[in-house]
Amino acid sequence: MRYAPLISRYLFCVGLLLVAISHAASAQSLARSEDDEGGWRHSITPYLFLPLSTTGTSTIDGTSVGLDLSLSEVLDVLQGAASVRYEGWNGDFGIISEVYYVRLGEDGTLPSGNANVDVDVRQTFVNVQGAYRFANGVNAWGRRYAADVAIGVQWNRLKQEIDIAGPGPGVTLGGTEDWFEPMIALRYAMEINDKWSFASRAELSGFGVNGDDLQYLLLAGLDWKSWENTSLRFGYQFYGIDYSTDRSGGEFAYDVDQNGIYAAVAFHF
């Protein structure tokens, strides 16, 4: 390929930018009190995921580069992000929706000095899930617990693009892919005391649909009811994605595993 050396040099930047692309999750599953079990309960949760380690492979136009990245390398190229999760529950039935957007990029000049390179990476997803609480009670220590399952659909958009401008016609490598995929999630939560709760969550999506072999998410965290209608959440998360498709210029793929810290603030009403 004519531009393979350029891709190899700048594909590392693309991989560097993509490390922020991942699902984050809410740690809350319990109502604030037994009195809140009746009627609708809602929560809106802006969140942040900080990947301390990212390993895997990023591919554009058939050229791949291995990734082994730290959090500081990610923050150097972050240009903007927004993420929020909504949950609405009425009795044992719930609706969950999540919106995520991140934009990262870097520009520079080739060593020859006769061409400029711009790396643009963006990822967006929107999902909607229907949830059912199949366990809800009080344990031997008098603390409440709950477990729920959710199924839904997620729309994804992934952009990996490199623009090269210089003498002669410009060149664009990579592009943007959109796809839908099914998803399923399982969550368990338990009160520790009046202020603290523990929660764990597992999520799987893709299942080979539209090029996404599998996305997985595993997390465990704590919820601190710091105020009557607000709680703080933090924990540790493992995430992975294995997506690939064929484009006219060659394979377009992203196969990455991450782990790191998530933090969020939840507003209840």
C-alpha cells in the first residue's frame, strides 16, 4: 500500500485516542428506602471512566498497530467527552438508557515537513434497555439486596480517520462505521449500612452482529448516599471490544481490553 508507512506512524495515535471509548456503568440498583418501592423512581447519572491500562490492536485500511497505553497518554489527546445514564423503575420493572460521546484528536507534520496529518477519532453510542428485578429482599443481617436483568439494543458509531494534506492531492485513511447490536446485563446490589451500598454488574453485547464479535463489561463498586437525593459512586471496571469490518481500503477493526476507575454522581427523584 502506497501510504502504509504513514498509516503505521499515525495509527499509534489513533489507538491512543480510542482508549477512552468504553461503556461505563451505574452502581445503583436499590431504591433509596422500602417506601420508595411503589411508584416511579428515577435517577440521572453523569459518569467518567479512567482507563489505567489499555492493550490490544487498532486497524485502519488493513494496517494494524499494537496498543499498550497508560492513562496519561489518553489525557494528552482528549478533546471532549459527555456521558450520562438514566434509570426509571416502577416496582420490579425498569427502563434504562445511556448516551456516550467522546472526541479525541491530534495533528502534526510528517518528518519530511511537506505534509500535515490530522487524526480524528470519535465514538458515540446510545442504548435502550428493559429491566426486570427478579430478586428483592432483606438478608440475614437485616440489609436490603436486589438483583435485576436487562436486555436491549445499542446503536454505535466509531470513527477512525487520518487526513493527510500536503503537496498534491490530499489523502483520507479510514472512516466511520455505524451499527446496531443486542445487549444483555445482570446486576446485583446490597446495602452495607445506611449510607453505603455495594454493587456488581456484568454486560455482554454484540454476539457477532454487524461485525461486533463481543463487547463485555465487568465492574464492582460502591454507592455512597452522601445527601438525600444525591449519591456518589466509584469502583473498578474491566471492558473489552472486538469489532471488525471490511472497507474498500482494507480492514477496519478495533480489538481492545481496558481496565480502570469509574466515578459518577447520581441524582434521584
